[in-house]
Amino acid sequence: MKRKRIVRSIFLWVLIAMLIFTVGMLILRPDFRFTAKQTLASIAANEKPEEISSDRLTLNKIPTDDLSGFTVDQSLMLVNRENILPDDFSADIVEYKDSGVEMNRCITDSYSELSKAVADNFGENLYIISSYRTAEEQNEIEDEQGSDTAMPSGSSEHQTGLALDVYVDKYAGKAFIKSEAGRFVNENCWKYGFIIRYPAAKKSVTGIDYEPWHIRYVGSPHAELISKGCVTLEEYYEELEYGKFYKYDGYIITRQNGEFLEIPQGKNCVISSDNMGGYVITVKE
Ligand SMILES: [Zn+2]
């Protein structure tokens, strides 16, 4: 009986110690508090595009081998270990504001707005430690770090120029989230068309630990849907079925494959490969 009572009291003390530790971490560590808040939000999140019938849309049938006259970019390519870039892939790269930093043409304006928001709100410069990488550069990183840590060539988003590793003064890498600017970027980058590509508690889907510094452009309204829905790009594509039409926040979204695309009439039509043999068409109503 006495032994049972001792075991019970040890268990109780361990429980109390764990509780004090957790409360202490929540009070003292803003990064811990932030990650806990994000994880809780992901449990309740249910933001999804609404599926609509194509009957209510005016559609133009266009052959996929002639998309001239449309805005075609690379913004929605899914790139990971399962979906590697084609051998003949060529990223649409430009230099960002004479900085020597190379990135995909479709993200420059959005990145400029995001970094301006960081400067305006916190008086901080948002720096880029890594942006576009060639296949050769990715190969070198894999050789240095091994394929468990580094993505093999063809499977890194950095080769598209759509991903940026960002930091502010004194807060780089995992410490980025300890800065106010870092938490702002993590919470608000969707407003500028970016997502946190490898969120906390999603390693089972992405295969990659939480990277608060790695932002990935997907554009509007996809960034809002992915962020508010607390899904990864992989999970988002499971929701967008080929041949179906969706509506969200004034946009029509459709993902299609085959020899022809049925493009809804509207403003600002953007077509991007999904890197899985299909296309995502985003049209503003
Ligand atoms: Zn990165």
C-alpha cells in the first residue's frame, strides 16, 4: 500500500513539474507560444475553396501546347522528393532590384511588398540568405550535407526561384521565429502571396522539420487558402481535383490536365504548371 502511495505521489510531482515547465515556456518564450498557437489553430482550421458547377462559367477551350496570349508562370509547381523538376526545366529567374539576389520573376513585386511591411512595422531589414539555386549548386549542398538533410537535385524548391530563406539582424534560422519580425512574416506572409512551406507539426506530410525562415511564393488566393486552412502545398493539391472548378474570395480556381484547358473568362488569368502533369488556372472574377 505504502509503495503504491509513493508511486502515485512521484507521478503527481512529475505532472506538476511538467505543468510548471509548460506554463513557464509559454510565458518566457514567444517562439514557443507562437508555435503552440499555430498548432492549436491548425486543429480548428477549415478554410476551403467552394466547388462550383462549370455550367455557370463561360469557358474557352485552349490547347496546352499554345498558351500564348495568357500569363503563364511557375508559381504553383509542387516540388519535393516525389515530384522532381523535369530535366529540361528552366526557372524564370531575374535579379532582385540590383541586389545580386536571383529569384523567380513572378515573386519580385510580392517580396518587395513583404520586406517593406517588415521595415515599416519593425524598422528591420528582411535579408535573404538563400534564394535561387542551380541544379549544380543543389548537388554541391547534397554532397556536403548528405541526402537526409539536403534535398537531392531536382527536388528542392530553391531551384524554381520561388523559395527564399529569410532572416533579420541577429535572428537567422530557427531563431527567426524569436524575433517580432519573424513572427510577423510567419503569420502574415500569405497576405503577400507566400506560405510557410514547412510548418510546425507537418513533418509527417512534408518530410521536413519546421522551417520558419523558408517562405515559398504561390500567389493569391492560394497562399490565403493554404495558410488559413493550415495545410501544406501537398495537402492543398489533394483538395483541388483535376477537372473541377472552385471559387474563393473573388477568384475562380481550376486544376486541369490533358491536351486542352477550359479557361474561365475573367480578369487576370494566371496559368501555372503543377509539376504533376497538370495546370492550375487562377482567374479573378
Ligand atoms: Zn529554404
